[in-house]
Amino acid sequence: MVKVYQRMIQDIPILEVVQEQLHKEELPLIVFYHGWRSSKELVLTQARKLAQKNIRVVLPDAMNHGQRHTDISSIPSFTFWNSIQGNIAEFSLIRNFYSNQHLIKDHLIGVGGYSMGGMTTGALLTAHPEIRAAAIIMGTPNLDAYAKLVRKDAVRRNIYIPEDMEFLTSWIKYYDLNQHPEKINHRPVLFWHGTNDRRIPYQQSKDFFDKVHQTDYGEQVSFITGYKAGHLVETRLMDKIANFFEYYLE
């Protein structure tokens, strides 16, 4: 039986999803991130499917979301980038919590996420070699290109954006997987993106895959195209994600 436990890791509200009889056992660990204006509860179906594979799944609320809900800044994407930056900053805290309790089996750690959570996942791959496998679902690995797109759209719509917005978010370039693709370093990474995604461009993900999948370091990168699919995850895809992590974290 899969059970959901509520926890606070310092100031991070999380749900821990795991088979009840394995709760105190060493298991592979997956940290799975929700999307923009979503919450940890809205990825519970995915977490349950992963937990059925004998994996411990941790669902954090990103800064400004869920139990940490705050108003959105009127500056386009400012709260969005702050939320991703918070996820990056807090990942080690979550990892260390479970590592210190000796609950991670053989250092098997996976990361995944939808949309903003997928972008978080790509960013974490640039800085955390201990991650064994990752799933970037409808989230671009090209953070810089997406940031430029948002700024350009704000100018087009005559919405205020600071002149130094690029500088204010200059940390992005250090965590941009598109700028540091070699950081994949032979790890299995699964991409899924819908061709009719109106929120995050499909082509940014596909172009990245086309660039890296024939390289030595990108030999285990795979890409699933959701033909005519929008910005939505269906049950069949959740099953594929669960099977992916079961295979690479066993």
C-alpha cells in the first residue's frame, strides 16, 4: 500500500510518497517538482506510480507555491525564476535529510518535474553529478532562450520589465543545461514535450535533443514527442516516466 506522509524539512513543505511496508527501508530516492502555479499535491498521481516501483518519492512545494503561496510579481517571470532558484538552492537540503537518515539505497537519486519542475530538473543536472537519472517533462533545458522570449514578449505587449532584468537573473547562465550540455555526462535523461505546447516551446527541447543525442556524453538521452499534445501530462505518460526511473534506479 502506497502511503503519503507530510513533512517539513526546515521550511520546505514536502509530501513523502512510499510503500508503507518500505517506509523505513533504504530505497532509491526521487525528488519530483511541480509546475508553475501548481503544488505538490497535483503531482501525487505521478508520485504514486513511482512509489509502486519500490521508490521513495519526495514532492516539495516550490517557493511561492502551495503552502508557501505568495502573490505573483507584476514583473513578467520574476516570481517564476525566483521559484526555480529556490528549488535549486533547496535540493541539497532535501538530499541530505534522507542521506543522513540512511534511507537512500546505493546513492540512487533521481530528479524529475513537469514544466517549471522540468526546467528545475535540467538546472540541477548542471550542478549535481550525484543525480543518476532525470526526466524533463514539457520543460525547456534552454533557460536563457526562454528568458529572452519572455522579455521580448513583455516589450511587445508594452508590459513593464526592468532594463536590467537580464542582469537580475544572470544566475540562469550557470544552470542552463543548453550552455553546459556536457554536464549530462552519460546519464540517462528522458525528455517529453508536446508539439502544440503554447506555454513552453517544443522546439527548444527538440533542438537541444538533436544537438546532444549523438554525442558521447549524451548517449543515454531520449526524447518522446507528444504529437499535437499541449501543456498537459496524461496517465500513459506517467506510466512511461515510472518505467524509466524503475529501469535506471534499480
